[in-house]
Amino acid sequence: MTAPFHKSLRNHALALVTLLALAAAPFLGFGDGFALSLLARAMILGMAAVSLSLLVGGAGLVSLGHAATMGIGAYAVVAFDAAGISEGLIVFPAAIAAAAVYALMTGAVSLRTSGVHFIMITLAFGQMAFFITSSFSSLGGDDGYTLYARTEWLGSRILDNRLIFHFLCLGLLALVWVGGTLLLGSRFGRVLRAARENPQRALAVGFQPYPYRLVAYVMAGAVGGLSGALLANATEFVSPALLSWTRSGELLFMVILGGVGQLGGAILGALAIVLLEETLSHLLVYWRLVFGPLLVLSVLFLPDGLIGAPLRLRAAFRFASPKRRNADA
């Protein structure tokens, strides 16, 4: 089960360094409220991106409706808040369960298709969820809903403490990443990858890809629900925009930018996009005119994603070194 950690430690080193940097950030000048809120948002989106990376890289399932699971988790928090219930031991399990049930129902249908058809049907389900939440006038409708307060834990408002919330998000992000990596290294993960490469061959050796994919889809949906519940508490505001296909596309691009096939890459991709977006928006009025081309260039020149950049740079320097050129001559 721990084979991926032993065989490809270099692939995980950058993700580990990133997590350690996030742990040290509050004590290195990033402990103010704005910085902690920004990092919390990046880690929460990173959590959702890791769960999507499990589908994309592990099972070959490109979903354009993954943000719907985040939205369902967030709206579960909203529904309990509107009912006057704020106990985290009730709210968070309910948010995870609601997103998992949604993933189970939609996945049972979506996974009977593949390729472009799978992408389109997940997009359709995501947009259905978007329009349904927009119609809930009691929960704010198109205008969204502002929480009365963050979720409590055993009657204590510990999530109001931004430092505690930071480390809660960090711990859950690390847990999701480690759990996903161990899962992909297990027999279950090997069946997923085999079905991704050649479904007919996996079927021929006795493995039905459909139930394995469905379980992975539900697990990813549950993590999406968890990230949505955390995001609702981080921003204390939820709107239907959280479920839109553009948010799903953003999560998918985080996976691609970080590196498809490496769960740690999704963490790097989420941090890069959130921090770059925030930096450019403060420097430029029309920052999207710069943001878009930068993302395109990153995909063109970093085909292995950010997580593969160190190895690519090392190979380039080794090739360009005088000793290597003399040896080749």
C-alpha cells in the first residue's frame, strides 16, 4: 500500500515541502487575517482539486461538474445555518454525506458513458445543481446567503480563530493527499489505473471497472462536500456561483497546471492559481489579460505540470553543462 511513497519519493518531495511551508507560513510574516484567509481558501480549493485529480489522473475520468459537490457541501452548511443548527458534529458529516449521495446518484448514470460523453453529462448534472440552488429563495437564491456565524464544535466557536482554522484546513488537506496517494497505491488504485489504460483488458482478467470507478467517484464527491463546507465557513457566504461550470473548469485547470497523475500537483496548482490571481488583481486593473496568457504558457512549457518542473529544469541544466557537452562531443 505504501509503494508509491517508497518508489517515487521525489514525486512527493515538492508536495511535502509545500505543506511544510504552509505550516510555517503563519510564523513567517503571513499571520495576519488577510493572508491566513487567502491561504485557507487556497488549501480548501487544493483539497477539492486533489479529489478531482484522483478521478482525472487515477481513473481517467474528466469531470466538468465537480464543483457541484463543493456547492452541495456548502449549501448543507447554509441549510443548517438557516435552521439555527451550527454544531459541526452534525453539519460537517451531513455536508459530506449529501455530496456523496449526489455523487452516487449522478455517477451511477454518468459512469455508463466515457470520453466526451462523460464530460458533457457531468457538465449537465452540475448545471442542474446550479439552477436548482439558484431557485432556493429561502437560501438567498441568485443573491447568495450570508452565514450568521461559523460552525461551532461542541458549542465552542474555535473556527473563528483564523490560526486554528488555518491548521484545520492544512491537516485535512494533508490527510486527503496522503489518503488519496495510499489509495492509488493499493490494489483498488491499480484496478482504477488498469481500467483507465484498457477497460477491456481489465474486464478480461476479471475486474469490472464500473463499481471501482463509482466508488472512486463517490469518494471524490465526499471530499468535494468537505471542501465546500470548509469554504462556506471560510468566506461565511455561499452563492450558486460556487456550483457553476466555470468553477469546475477552474478546479480542472488546477489539476492540469499542477500535473496530471500526481495528487500533490493539484495542491501546487491550487496555490499557484489562487496566489497569482490575488497578486495580479492588486497590481493591474485588467489583470485577466495577463492571467490567461500566463496559464497558457505554463501548460505549453510545463507539460508535466508544476510538480514536474524541478526534474525538467535539472535535466535541462545537466544537458547544458560544459561537461555534458564535452562528453557528447
